[in-house]
Amino acid sequence: MIEKEFKFKYQIFEDFSELPGHAQKLMKSAINARNKAYAPYSKFQVGAALYLNNDETVTGSNQENASYPSGLCAERTAIYAAGANYPEAKIEALAITATSQKHKVLEPIAPCGACRQAIAEYEKKQNSPIVIYFMGESGKIIMVNALLDILPLAFDNKFL
């Protein structure tokens, strides 16, 4: 048997004001998108904003449905919109923010498993990493240099 360990680096910004200017702008876009979320069931609103290498910003928010599996997360809403509208563009950065109408969300909210898989697909497609910033409604912000940092041993097309 061989035992191995995964390690990755990430940065923690104490609050919004510590973010670099371009990341602040992207997070503001994610906050605006969060405010447009359709979340009548969970009361958990998520916004995402992508910065593309063609200087476009694409946003998305979670869209719920009474049949829960039919809804879509903010990250995938934004990623699929970018893929549909700018198929040749590369995603350089992603900002994610979440809030709840039930309680304060002060911890950074990372992408769910399905969104991690979708982001991994785009990293593979474009052959370059996507920097990800994620936060709650306020407080600390975590930054990772690539989705594959938080999804080791990802499934991709080489297995098909």
C-alpha cells in the first residue's frame, strides 16, 4: 500500500477591502447577481460572476424550482451562459457569494460538488486554471488558484 496526501494553497482575505481591485469589481458583480436569485424555497441566494479573457463579465444566480433537482446553481448558470455566448473565451476568474434570508452567512461558501465538476470541465476545455474567490454575505473571502485545488482526482474526459 502507498499512502499519499493532498495539499493545496489558498489565500484568505479578511474582508472585501483586502481584495485586489479587479477581484473587488468581480465580487460586486456577483453580489448584484445574488440579489437577482430566485430562491423562494431555500431562502439561500447565491450569485456568481465570471471574468473572461475577452474582457466580458458574465453573471448568474441560483434559480430554484419546486422540483428541487430542476433548479440550477449560480455558478453553473454563469458558466453555461458564458459557454453559450462566448464559446471561444477563456474563464480567468470566478467570484461567488451567498446569503440567507434565514440567518447571517459569514463563512465563505465554496461551490457544491456539481458546480465543482462543471468548473473542472471548463478548466480542462480551456487548458488553464480558473481563479476562484468565494465568500458569504460578508466577512472573510477565500481564493484558490484553480478549481482542481479543491477537487483533487477530478473526473474528466480522459476516462471516457
